[in-house]
Amino acid sequence: MSVTMVIPTAKTREELFPIVKKIVLDKIRKEGHISRKEVEGILECGSTFAWNILRQMVESNLIQRARSGRNSIYTLN
């Protein structure tokens, strides 16, 4: 099953963060974890943007990195 998310245009990353955060947290709650590649697919974004979102969420203590390196996955804190 494939789900396409439409994200409204935002002027700044600060405006976009709450929307993206909800999408990522919903996916983690449903599946138990998420990877950078999955974030790229869900948000239809590049690797740098996906990594920055995950980094911000880790720094905000919303999620934690469960594995490091190429196979990093993120889970709820």
C-alpha cells in the first residue's frame, strides 16, 4: 500500500517542521521505527532535508537513533 502525502507550501523550515514532525511521528508510531530513506520517500525530499529533519527531532528529544551509520533507524524516545 502506498500513501502519498501532500505538504502545503511553507515559507520557512520553522513553519514546515510541525507538519513534517507529525508525519514522521505517525509513521514511527505505526511501524515502530523509520529510516532516512523512508523519510525521503514519504516527504518526497532529498537526503539532506530528511537528515536535517531527523537531526532536529533527535535534538528536540522527540526521537532517538537506534542504530548508527548507513543503517540508522529512529524510534520514539
